[in-house]
Amino acid sequence: MPKIIEVRLLPKGNLFYCDAGDIPLDEGNYVVLDSTNDLKVAKVSALEVPIQPCELTEPITRVLRRAEPEDLKEYRTNQEEKALAKCKEAATKLSLQMKPLAAYYDFESGHFTIFFRATERVDFRELVHRLCRSLKTRVELRQIKHRDEARILGGIGKCGYPLCCQSFLNNFPSVSIKMAKEQSLALNPMKISGLCGRLLCCLSYENKNYAEIKQKPPSTEKTATVNSNDKQ
């Protein structure tokens, strides 16, 4: 016998009834719906509804299963790709001098945040209006700087490792050309700049040590010993 529940289709969709069958569910759970198109995810809003299966005049959508983390990840990725594509298309039609970079979808609020770069201030009010109408939910546009762009898009640094800003840096360190001089590096912008076009963040990592060594250089008559633990 069908078990009728009420769900809300993401993002911020209308409420409608579904057949949950014998799947154990609680309010607030995410579920995957039976669909021949893209993956459809909905949020359970009510388990007890004042309606009987015989009262429904249209075919009712069936719940396939509770949404797993992989389902939510796939759904989020699909939604973010669609939102970013729509933003790029709308920005081009409005002739806005901006570069949409990435979109983020929040499951709890059902809202989108779209990050973009622009050399000048951009009036994107009409763009936001169109996106809200197209995506049927709230959309926030956020302008970011060069380093934030590298953090969002990611990449491989000159060292051959993933960018520090995407891996472990929570805040961008203060970096100056003086640090490169202190470390006797060639002042070639191509060699001491990162993918963001700014000075490498790693110039700040050992700058303090270089400054201390230059103030008190080791004597040439002494032999330096290295602890075996320091090699690891």
C-alpha cells in the first residue's frame, strides 16, 4: 500500500506528494525521486499528510531511496554547474564585464552563491534578478580578488604540489618583494609569482629563518651537525 508523504523538490521547489513505500524516513531527510531525467533530490517536509492515495488524480512520484552522501554530492555538482552556465550566459547577454568563476549551492537554505572576477565595479542587479527567476531561489553574487580566484579554481604550483591556498592556508600571508631579496632569489616575476599573478605565498614560510641567519651567519671554522630527525 502506498505511503504518502510530502516533499519539497530542491532547490526551493514546490511542495508535492510522493509515495515512500516501506522506506523508513524522518522529516528533514533527503530522498532520491524516481525520474527519467537528471537526478532529482527532495527534502521530506511531512510524513503525515491529510490525503488518501485514492484521492490523488494524477500519477504520484515514487521515492527510490534515502539520499546517500554520493547522491547529494552529485546533485550539488549538477546544480552548481547549471547555475554557473546560466550566469555566464546571462552576463554575456547583458554585456557585463565580469568573469563568473564558480557557484556554490547550500542545501540547508537552497540558495546559490556565485563568485566572479571583474576589473571594475559591476552593476549586477539585473543579472541577479534574472538568475533568481531562472533558478527559482535566492542568488548572491560575490566579487573576489586574484588570490581567491586561485583558491577556488585550484591548480598545481611551481613546486609540483597543489596550491597552498587550496590545501591548507586559511588566511593569505603578507608577502613582499623584500622577502625574495632576503632569500637571494632572482627577481623575475615569472619565477616568484603564483598562478594568481601575485607573489608566492611560500616566500613567507622561511623568511624569518633567512633573516636570522644573515644577522648571525655560522662561522666558517665550525662544522655543522645535522640531527637525523631533521632529515625527515
